[in-house]
Amino acid sequence: MNKINARSGTFLDNMKLPVHRWFRYSAGFSAQWVEDEIIRFELESGKKAKLLDPFVGSGTACLSACALQRKSIGLEGHPFVARIGQAKNLWHLNSDEFVDSCLEIVDRARNIKPSQIILDNKGLLEKCYETESLQRLFSLRLAYEDLKTESAIWQLSWLNITSILRACSTAGTAQWQYILPKKNKSRVLDPYEAFLAKMDLMASDMKLSQKKGWGKTANIIQYDSRKNFVEKNFNLAITSPPYPNNYDYADSTRLEMTFWGEINGWGDLKHAVRPSIMRSCSQHSASDKINLDEILSNPELSPILAELQPATKELAAIRLTKGGRKTYHTMVAAYFYDLAKIIRNVYASLEKDARACFVIGDSAPYGVHVPAERWLGELALSVGFKRFQFEKIRDRNIKWKNRTHTVPLHEGRLWLIK
Ligand SMILES: C[S@@+](CC[C@H](N)C(=O)[O-])C[C@H]1O[C@@H](n2cnc3c(N)ncnc32)[C@H](O)[C@@H]1O
């Protein structure tokens, strides 16, 4: 495979790109890289790309396909994240109507008296906002809820409010999106100003993408990719699954979901989000109460069992010596079991000679190396892919929470050829 200079692993570059920049999703990858890959695929295969992303997150891959007027389908399990991607996919609506809906919201919000506002879930929100900011944000929410109709334009106003919640909070955000109520940040925006500024940015991006001739070619669906895919005949898959590195995707939008009254606290993620996303963190595997032997006995895991089983046994033993007793042993087993099903689904949805790229990194929970790219490559061969190849992008030396390990880690692109 040719080297491509654009970084596939980071969302940062997208913050300069129209539409992509509407919501900062730290877990995302580079939109420019996806476009480059689509173009390269077409040059090399002589076919028009039909793209699949089974972990579409905030919609990056699908929007890149729109920019090139190529058909795509994106699946995202997390209901709130899927809604963000779906709202971004409405870039083609009328920007004047969008501006009107936002101005109506601000006008209505400014006339709501603080006494009319009843705050749901004071706990987290009060820790994250000054009183006046919170009142203003809630008045935006109330105004939106009063005014919204069935028209899709209101999904964009919903995204506008959602996307300013972090910038208006005094709380910091960790590198990977978790909210940090104890860490204060210095620059905090006023909600009305932030809402109006975002409205301007979104409206000008809508005009720009329409002027550039983007195609209404993407379909973003809230869907658990472990279930069989309905749509087939893709010739390219570009995706990035969760890594086995204990990042809790369910928790990535806790502040936003709490603000909208969808959850009351971390515990609610168990029912609101976890059932429709794969297991990639110990909090999830603990709450699922997984039986290790039972999960390892699944035939899907047999291609890697000779290595996976000892790794899980080692993790189970180390766990007993640690205060936190994290369930990495069941997390790792469930992680590969879930991904085995998804790789099988991707294979079944691809045409002959199609290619799939999984941006992936390895990990070392409790210092036990988990060679994700090789194990996923072997699982891919077992479902029928002809070959796999790993293209390293960078080395990583991630420090696991509260402890260090010396296992060198890396990140890159796992290419699968059907
Ligand atoms: C690394 S992120 C992908 C980000 C995306 N490339 C972007 O640019 O926004 C992985 C995504 O997979 C989603 N996910 C996890 N399990 C899933 C499942 N079973 N089905 C579909 N999506 C899932 C997570 O919620 C997360 O948004």
C-alpha cells in the first residue's frame, strides 16, 4: 500500500473543515485522509467507491464521501453520537431557515425568566457551570423544546446547542472527551454568544458545502454493528473501531446527555448506551458480568484462542493483586468476540476484491500486551478475507491510568483484502 501523508488517527485537522468542525469528537479520524483513500481506491480499482463505516462516530467518513459525491453508509451504536452524525449530515438544508430557527430560539430564550427554569439533575451540571450560564443554556433548551417541529431543520438547532455545551462550561475536558468537573478552565463562553457564533459558522459551512457541490449521498444509521447488516455491495470500508485500551465510549457524551435529560448519572449509561455498543472497557465488561470460559468457548474466537486464552488468564491472575481489580480479562475476551462478529458482517457486506481499512492500536492492560492488529487480521482471514497487512502510523507509549508499563505500543491501518 502507498504511504499517505495525512494522519488517519486524529480529529484535530477536521476542526478547520466545513461541517466536520461542528462537533469536536476526539475519537474521530482525519476527513482529508478518508477522501485521499477514496480517491486512491478509485484510481487503483477503476471503480466508483461505495463506502461503509461500521463505527461512523460523528460521521467523518460519510461526510468525506459526500464531499466527493460518493454513496456511503455509516453505522453508529451510541445513540447520542449517532444523532450528532445524523445532524451533521443535514448540511444540505436551507441555511436561511436554519438561521431563522436559531434566532427564534434566542429570542424566546431571552424572555424566559430564571424562575421558569427547573433544572433536571443539578449534580453534574451545577459542578460544570456558573449559575447564570446554566440558566441561559436551559433557557435555550426550553425555547428549543417549545418551538421545534417535525422539520429536520430543528435537528441542526439541537446540534448547535449540544455543540456549545463544553465551551460554556467551567469544567475541563480530558484529552479523550471525558468531562473533568474538578479541573477549571479559564476561557468560558457566554451561551447566547456561543450559540449565535456557532449559528453563523454552521450557516456559512452549509452554504460552502452546497456551493462546492457535495452530494446528499450519505446515510447515517443508529445501529449496533454486531448485528447482521442489511445493506450489501460495498467495495470499500474505512473505519476505526474502539481500541482495546479501556476508553469508555459510553461516557464520552455524559455531560451532553445529562443536559438534555436523557440520563441522570453515570449509572444510567448502562441501559441508555452500553447495550448497543461493543465492549472495549472494563466498566462495560464488569457491568455485563461476563463469564470468561463461556465467552472463550465461542467458535468465532478459535483462530486466536491459543494466544487470547493465556493472556486473559494472566490478566485474571494479575487483577487479584491490584486494588482496582479491573476486569481486563473479560474485557479483552469480549472485545475480540464482538469485533469478530463485526469483521464477519463487514466481510459479508463487501463485494469481491473490495478492501477494508481498520484504523487500530494495540494495548497493554496491566502490562499484558494485546496485539490487536494481528489478532484482528487473523480473525479476518478466518471469515474469508484473502490477506491482511498492517501499515504502522506511529508509536505510542500510553500510560494506563495510575500506573505505567514498558510495553511499546503503536497505531496504524489494518488493511483487509476480500
Ligand atoms: C474510534 S470511534 C470512530 C470515530 C469516527 N471515525 C469519527 O471520525 O467520528 C469508534 C466509534 O464506534 C462506536 N461503536 C462502538 N461499538 C459499536 C457497535 N457495536 N456498533 C456501532 N458503533 C459502535 C463508538 O460509539 C464510537 O463512536
